[in-house]
Amino acid sequence: MSEYASVNEEMDWTRAEVVVAGVDSGAVSSKAVILLDGKPYASSRVRTRTPKESALSAINAALANTRLKLENIHYLVATGRGRTQVPFAGESITEIACGAAGAVHIWGPSVRTVLDIGGESCKVIHCTEKGRATSFLWNDKCAAGIGRYMETFADLVQKEVTEIGNIALQSDQFPKLSDFCAVYAQSEALDFMRSNVPVEQIIAAYHYAMAKRISILVARSGMKKDFVTIGGLAENPGIMHWLESILKVSRLAPKPEWDPTLITALGAALYANAFYRRQQSES
């Protein structure tokens, strides 16, 4: 997972009426999104160490090249696994609610199913046209950690995690791996490597098995169109290809201007914007 920070230098925060932020304190990475009058201004992604430390690192990284300070932010909402451990947040909201809000904001009101595939969890969220989550299904034990295990699998086959998704598309013929558990699948992949099965086939087999595992969760929850994917594995073309093939449904096209790992943090920032404006209208 790469760390980064970005800022829209064409925007001037000193002219904004409302400055808000969302911080997603995840298991593997922590993300921050800052909005000026509801529009994206700055964002960041850092590796999670402890929830409190990484949430602060994420917002500081987003602020770094802006001349903004934390005290200039009118309202901040925390989400994600470590959301209750972010002391500078005005409110904490579940990643279910924030993921739905962020996805509908980016892809539009037709979205009804959001698949969030992160480092240690996989969630299927159903939502309304306004981005309100109506139901969700969290991963069961063996669907957990698919994102994190993708990094260990990349190490196993001695490839970069950023390249294995494309390599997975190079072979339509591959051996069958366990789709019940990522750990079993890696053990079987190691056996195939020892048997000199081409690495491209092993990578394709692993991606197919993990996509099959995710598809079982989606099938249990039920697929409602339109369908989008967010989270780290949404960036993996191999997983997305096989997932769409197994489910026989195409997701809405990714938005190149948006990192899919930031969508939940965006949702938190949208909640922050709504909370602050409501406070102002009531005062």
C-alpha cells in the first residue's frame, strides 16, 4: 500500500465558508478528505499503525501543503474500524453509512449496491438514491483479510502487489485453488509453485478463488443494480474481472479522479458538512 497526499492548488481555503473533513481509520490504511464548501480540496492515505496515531497522520498529511491547520476545520467526522479512537473528531459514523454516502455522491443516485473490499473486511451495502444505507452484510470469517492477504500473496510469488492484478488477466487456464479461505489458497498456491506450474497461472488461480469467495458474500446479500466497488481491491483488475464474470453483472465504471480507497472518508466529510450546516442553521 502506497502512502500519498494531494491538494487542489486551484482552490483557496481562505475564501471558503465551510471547511470540513472526514477521516477513515481503517485496519490497513487511514485516509482523510477535506472539503471546501462541499467540494474536494485535499486528501491523503497513510499506513495504519495505531488508530489514534494514524488518524492524526492522515489529517496532517492532507493539511501539509495547504497552510490549513486542524483548528481551521469547522467540523470533522471519523469513520472506520478505529473511529472511536479519534479524539479530534466531532462525531463518529460507521463505515457502512459513510461508504454508502460517498459512493452515491460519486456515482450518482442510481447506485443501490456498494461492495467495499478493504484490507481486513468485505462489506455489501444496499442504499437509497440519497446515499442512506438500508441494509448490509459483513464478511464471514473466511472472507476476512482478502485485501491484506493479497500483499502476502504478492510476496509469495515475488511480484509487486500493484502488478499482480494485471498478471491475473494473462491466463484463462489455471489450476483450481480453495475459494473457502485465503490462507488455504496460499498454501495450495505454494504447492503449485513447487510443482513448477507457471506463475501467471497461479496468480490467475488465486485471483479467481478470491473473487469467488467475495461473490458468495454478494450472493448471500443479494445484488441490486446499480453496483459499484470501493476499497483497496477495487483497484485490482484481476479481482474485478473475475468478480464481474462470476456475478454476471458489470459495475459502474470507476471514476479516474477518485481513489476508491477514499470513498468512505469522503462520506465522512459529507456527514461533517451536513452536521456543521445544521448547527449553523439552528444557532
